[in-house]
Amino acid sequence: MNDNLQKLFAVFIMVTALPAWAGHYGYDNDHYDYAKVVDARPIFEVVRVPEERQVCQDRVVRRRVAEHRSAGPAIFGAILGGVIGNQLARGHGHGHGHHNDRAAATIAGATIGGMVGSEIQYAKYPARYYTETAPVCRLQTTWHEEKRIVAWDVTWKYHGKTYHSRMDEEPGERIPVRISVDPAYR
């Protein structure tokens, strides 16, 4: 069995390496040379290109004056509202769950009293504003057209014959060419 494996491995190596051997022993019909460039003309295309820039204009802006408001009126309103809510709940009902009703009434009174205290303060001392000139900016897109080279029409000579090709890049003075020789069957 070891002999069979060795034979099978040898056949595998020969089959996979045969194309490489063929190239080394003259079976490759292609070779490379250089051709002289006679003319190269760019092919242009017009494209639209976006250009973004920031545009700013001075505008009059209304701003609120930063103030420190006292928490005193809201606290006083919350205390007073809590006391009133507690007293109102005390006067109603003497049965089961009486303690929970008083706590809920106290919390509701404190919340409402705090809000009323804040509103009174804002009504007495309203927010103040001032105006100033400030830049207001935005991005603006403008478009312009550009001519860009997209390809090259190239005329080249090889062994006295003239050829034409379209290429992606400017070719220079000479270009590489692949020469292939195959038998002609009649």
C-alpha cells in the first residue's frame, strides 16, 4: 500500500507541475517587447463637482438674561400647601385608611403650593431679555464644472505598422506590447 501511495503522489506532482515545465521548455508562445508611441490625445469629460462652504450672516438674536431665582417662594408655598392639605384631610373621614388619605392630601397640597409659589415669583419678577447681533452660519453647496481626463487615444508603431488603442493612463514615449505567435491553419 505504501508503494501505491508513492506512485499516486508522483503522478499528482507530474500533473500539477506540467504547465510550469511547459513554460520553461519553449511551449509559451507569448513574449513582450516595446512599441514607440506616435501620438497620445487625452479624452475629456465634463463633470459637476460640489463645493461646500460655510456662509455666515449677522442677525439680531434675542437672549434671556441668566438669573438666579430664589427657591424661597416655592419652599414657602410647598409648606403652606402641605399644611392646608393636611388640615383639610383631617376634617374629612374618621374610618379605615384615614392615615393614607391625610398623607396623600399633604403631598398634593405641598406640590400645588410649591407650583403656586414659583408662579407668583415669576409673575412678580418676569424673565428679562436682551438682544445682540450674532453670526448665524449654515453650509452652502455650490456646483462648478470641471473638464477631467477619462482616457487616452494612443497611436503607436511596432515593426513599421501603426496601431490605435484607448488607455486609462498617459502612455509616455513607449508602451509594452505582448507578442503572440500561433500557427496558421489553412
